[in-house]
Amino acid sequence: MKKILFADDVKNFCIEQSSFLTRSGITVFTASSNDDILSIHTREKLDLIVSKLDMPGLSSEELFHSIKQRGDLQKVSTILLCKDTPMHRARCNECRASAVLSLPVDFEQLQATMLHLLNIAPRQSYRAALKVTVEGKFKNKPFLYRMDNISTTGMLITAEVKPEERLAQGDQLALSFCLPEGTHIYARGKVERIIPQSLAANVCLYGLKFDELTSNVQSEIAAFISKEQDNKRTFNRD
């Protein structure tokens, strides 16, 4: 479970643009002042705080000093957003945040920083056919699913299946699929979560976690994700 806290006006911006914040295992908190941040962090022991330099209440310098001085609070990662001025940069240096980003914030940079600090693999939307064999069930009959997105740690898959052929949490799977340039990937994984609202009309949506991938397979997937995200950034700039 990862616990993330956003300053109020930062949260809506991030939720609207970031799909990873809606994943299972992510809990999001908000705060309207630095006093609230300290109170919530003291209670919840957050993994990441994303805030702005000039929040009401305690100064950011006081807040970050308090966090650094307490052993039970200091393990949190912090991202501080500020105006790109010498004075604000100097104040951020005083706060000793894990990362400092300029306002207006570039969302791609913010999301990449959050994923890095949380040690969460970036995920890329990718729709492709996927062959799934459930180990020890259904007489090892292969099923055809659709991959919706992928990361180096897992994927999201969906299909319309009969009730008796639905996957169960913890099922061990053999997976076979192709990346866009034709690279054929074989991997093993397990059902990490079942999306409940997908069960209507026999449409099932599952979150899969890979077993340990070979370095070659991990590199192939990482290269695909990096290329797609670079293409998206180029398109958005144009």
C-alpha cells in the first residue's frame, strides 16, 4: 500500500491526468495547510507528499524541519512545487525536499518523479491479443484475452468469458503476446486483483503481476514503454 498526500489544488490536477493514482494499493489524501500535512503524516505515515512552497499555516521550512527531525516521519519522500525564482529556489533548498519542480508544473515530469520516488513502474496503454493459460485449471486450455496496458511489473487484461471460466485471485498464469514491433513475449504471472465492476455481462477485468521477468523481456517491455511515452511527449509538443 502506497500513501500519497497532495496539496488541495494539486490533487485535482494530478487525478485528472494520472491513471496510476487509481490503481489498487494507492491511497490518496489531501491537505489545505501545512498543519494538516503534518497531522495527516503523523497519523498515516505517508510514502509521498506533493505540496507547494507557500501553503497556509506553518511555513514549509518549519514543516520539513519537523518531518526531518522525527525518526518515525523522516522516511517519507517529498516533492515541492514553487515559482522559478532565486528566492523560492533558495527556500526549497532549505526545506531539503526529495525533488523540487517549477510552477506551472509539467505533468509528465511530475508523474515520472512520483513514480520514481514511489518505486512504481510506469505503465503504457496498449491493446493487443493475449493468450492466457491457467496453470492447473481448465485442463490447461488457453484463453484469448485483450491486454489494455502494461508495465515491467504487470498488466491489465480484459475479456468476455463464461462464469465458470473466470480467473480467481492468486491464479498462476502462462502468458504469450507480441509487442508492436513483433517481439514475441512469453512470461508467467498471477492474478493480483479483480476489478469488481467488470463482472457485468461476463466482461472481466484483471490486474496481473508478473513473476520475475528475464532481463531480456524486462528490457523489451521497458524500451517499448519509453518509446511510446517519448512519442506522446513529441505529439503533445507539436
